[in-house]
Amino acid sequence: MNNSIIRLASTFFLTIVMSVVTNAQDKGQTAKAGVNTKQSGASNFTGNTSVKMYTNAKNGLNCSVGSVSFAPGARSNWHSHGGGQILLITEGTAFYQEKGQPKRILHKGDVVTCLPNVEHWHGASPDSRMTHTAIGPNADQGTVVWLGKVDDEVYLSGQTVATAKQFLNKRQQSIAAIAAVTAKGDQAALKSELTKGLDAGLTVNEIKEIMVQLYAYCGFPRSLNAINSLKMVTDERKAKGISDPDGKEPFTISNSANKYELGKRNLETLTGKPESGPKTGYAAYVPIIEVFLKEHLFADIFGRGVLSNQDRELVTVSALTSLGGVEAQLQGHMGISMNTGLTADQLWHMLDIVSDVAGVTEANAGRDVLAKLKKV
């Protein structure tokens, strides 16, 4: 499997890991699980990392197993392994590159097989923490050979127009974080994310629109609490002499407009599909809820401007992921998000953000949804 990256079930490789650890213990050679945190400037890494070894190669199986966590922007030096290496990404977004090959972007569940003596490096993306399990087979064929550092030029290489869109920009990251913590109802975390969002260039009215939209997805109580938190944050910033721009004012839909038809057109634009045929499912069972969706959500709210359709879908998928238990709706809106121009990698990035600010369990459920969507 030369230089291959495949997405496999994480449980399969974790079973291998646990088998190695268990067998080592059965042989009376219990793995010493110690954490060694290396700060920026350490000889073999750039940036903050921590290494936890589960078992070394003296376990009778000739195979080491460990876990390495990287802070955003952290990476290993160039290096090679005499016996090769298998990496399983267990959290976050990773960069991986072999000598003479293009850099690759990896996500949770991705597996890399690096052949013996192939020079390579790996680390976290600039905007996401990353953890991987590292399996070192065939240890008797040689130890790791550490080489030179990976400088910023190499680390950021390939970030052309085609690949720069793999990640959310700072503004989009703040939209995702604000939506996720609003849906979760964590006001302390929300105040912190609001400050970051304003510093990242979001206007006051853009954040207001996030919260107006979210009442349709996570209810009035969450939305109203978030609006009160925004007022507190902006008042505190004004008291410190920080002037945050209000930004564009929202549009108001004319009372004479046919809101149902407007909402229908907006939804067709979002999905990229014309609506036709008889109503089914909830729309047939409770017709008025379908009217509310068209007239209020997709006309009154989506028609207010200030945020683009792409922004609003980013708000929606972040909130739905944070809420949990709404995977059917999340899958639909992830599809709409990609129709507005968000890439699968950007949605992976959104899920990393939700994991950080709202919950790992919720983010993992979202990752399962996105993985299934990519197979469709």
C-alpha cells in the first residue's frame, strides 16, 4: 500500500492498538504510559506537542504504539522509520507529507501507511489541534532517524487558491463557534466567542442575525439569552473604548409580498433543486408547519440579508451539530452547505470547532453524518 491514505473504521485500528497493549501486558512487560510535553523549539518538533507511549518495541511483539497530540501549527521534523509507520488520525485536521510528494490533508479516521525509510513529516493544521495514534512495526529494522525542521514555507506550501479553501477563514470560524455555543446554551463560552468574533471582523449586526436565525433552530430561550450576552459584551467593549461597527442593516420583507413563493424560491436556490410533486412526510401530515418554514424561515429570515446564504448555512450546521440528535436535518443542511460553496474539508473544520467549543460526542456524530454524505 505505497504512500496510500484510506479511510477505515477507527475501531478496527484501535482493536489492533489494544491487542498490542494487552499482549505486552500478558508477557509481563506492562507499557509505561507517560506524557512528555515538548514546547516550541524542542529538537524534533516545532510547536507544542505531547507524546504518550502505550508500549515500546521491547514488548515481545516488535511494535511500538503511542499517541501524539499537536497544538495548531505544531509539526514534527522531517524523519524516517527503519520499520515504517502507521498513523491513525483520531482527532482534528492533520497535514502529512512525504519527501517529493504533495502535502496531504487528513481528518479523523484517515490512515496513513508510510513505508520503511521514507522521509516524511506530519502535524496539525494551522487552525486545528490534532491527535494521532502512531504504530511503529518492524522495530528491529531500525529506529527513527530525525532530520531537519519543517520551516513555515514548506509547512504552508500548496496553500494556493485551490487548497486555501480547505479551511474556514477566521470570520467563518467565529460564525461556527458562536452558533455552536449558542445552541449549547453555554453563556460563559459564548461571551468569549463573541469577543473573538468581533475581533475577527464580524459586525454587530452580523452576530445579531446569527442569533435571530438560531431561534428557528434552537428556540427562543437560547436565542434571547445569546442576544443578552451580545449586548453585555458590546457594552463592556464600549466602556473600554472599543468601537465595533454595526454593519449593514437587514432588509424588511414587504407585507404585500407572497412570502410562501419567496420562501419556496429561496429554498430552491439553497438546494439547487426545483420543488415539485405532492407534499410528503411532515409537510403532508401537518401542512401548516411547511407554510411556516417557507414564509418565516426561508422568506422572513433568509431574506433579511446581512449574512449570505453560505453564512446562514454555516450557522445552521454548526448549531444542529451542537444540538445533537437531529442527524437527518444535519445531513440535509450539510448538503445545502456544499451547494452554497462550502467544501467537505471546510465542514470537517467546522466539526473540529464544534468539538472544541461544544462537545466531542456531538462533533463525532456530525463526522459520521458527513462521512455518509460524502459516500452518496
